[in-house]
Amino acid sequence: MYEIVANKLNAIDVDKMEYFARDCHGLGIRNTFDHLRFISQCRVMFPNDSDNTTIAVRDKEKLNLYELFHTRNGLFRRAYQHPGTHGIQLMIADALVEANEHLLFPTKDEEKITKIKMSDAWKDMSVYEKLTDSVVDLILMREDEKGMKKAKDLIHRIYKRQLYRLVGQTDPETNVTKEKLSDIENDLQDEELFTKDDSKVQNDTERITKDDFQVQKLTFSYGMKKENPITSVYFYKKGSFECFPGGEPTKTSLFLPSGNVQEEIVLVYSTSLNKNKTDKLSRKWDDLKKNEDAKKAMK
């Protein structure tokens, strides 16, 4: 049952197949994975290296399985983690953080009436079930507290399409370290601001601070981080009652990815409504990118 509904062995389950079909239809993207054919080629079998049954797939379906993960990768890049989508997610997350201390929910404690924050909702299911999309409307309807102003302003910005603006993106890497993220954040901030005559500016309205941008790491994979899930799938041959684990992709086709099945990129967003600050961040990023490319060329 676990292999059918939420497969942790190779990340192939009906949950993926359902939302791939639904989301591809809703987004107008062609779903190249044929789930009906895949299901028709499955059998419950005993593998040679285990006493437990597993779901085995006909060996000729290997290429179809790669289409499954290719579809997943495409949906994440074009929809779920698209820079525009991710920017709105950041704005909603920031609004929820700002509202956390002020938007309280009553619990069903019979001994005393208590109210808890959204961040503590996991402790009480009667509160947790209330955390739906309606929370955004609750934030907008609150008019009695000054602490909610920033949260309301962020949501109003989404409705007005005054979104966080993407000012920079790194090239794909196999692993983006915390040190690199920290270096990017430090490089984008202003140490000091000078005028043309090298005197320090007294007015810091154009100064770039941590509040003016966000650095985000996005990871794209086949669903099992750096592991190729196909190698954890069992296959069987026509007329055979034995199954075997999937081998390296090169044994199926030389067109398939054989080395890396995960990559990470860094996105830099300007969170400020100040156009001058956003333009300045964009110029700073361009300079950083040129310097990084120059260092790579020298190696």
C-alpha cells in the first residue's frame, strides 16, 4: 500500500501521477508520462534479494518512467518553483510571519480559553485545521492593530502586482553551500555609501540593507535528491517470474542522464518598492556575476 500511495523507495506513486495529470491539464502543459500504460505493466512480485513483495514494472517501461521524472522536473521549473511563483510565495510567507504575533486562534481546551499563534498551530489540530487560504482574508480584515500593517501591505502588493522583483540568478550547480549564500548576502549589502567626491552620504535612504532583498536557493531533482530513483525500481522481463533492480541509465539509453540528477540555483529578489534600490541591486548582481565568471575562466 505504501508503494502505491506514498512510495519512499523510488518516489513513484499514484499521488504523483494524479497531480501531474491535473496540473498539466490546468496549466496547458502536455503530460508525456502515460500513467495508464505504466499501471497496466505493473506486477506484485518477490524480488530475489528480499522476502517481501514489491511492485515490479515491465523492463520496456524504463523510458516511460524517465518521462515521469522529466514531467516532474518541468512542472517544478515552469510552475511550482517558477521565479514569479516563488516570489509570491515569499511575500505570503513574509506576511504570515509579520501577522504571527497578532493573529491568534482560540483552542478547544475545556479547562480554560487560550489563544495560540499560527506558528504553534501544529500543537492543536482544532487550530491547525483553520489554517487555510482564508488566513489571508483574516489579515486583510484586521483594522485594530498597528502590528498588522506590514502584513496587510504585503498582501495588497500581491493584489496590485507590486511583486518582489528577480534581480539575479546563478548558473546551475550540484551543491550550493550555506557559505556561498552568506557571501552573496554580504556582497549585496552596502558597507558605506559615497558620493562622487568620496564623502560619506548622510542620507541613507538609498542604502542597501538585508531588508531590501532575499537570497533563495532552489533545488531541482528527480524526487530523491542526488539519487536516481530508477535504480531503485524493480523490473521484470516478458514471460519471467523474476524481477531485478534497475541498472544505470546508460544501459537503457545513452540519451538519458547518467551522472547528476540534481541541481541547485540561487535567486536574488529585491523586496523594496524603491526603484532606485532595485536597479542598484541589479547592477551589484551583474558586477558579482562578472567577477565570478572571470574567476571561473582563469581556472
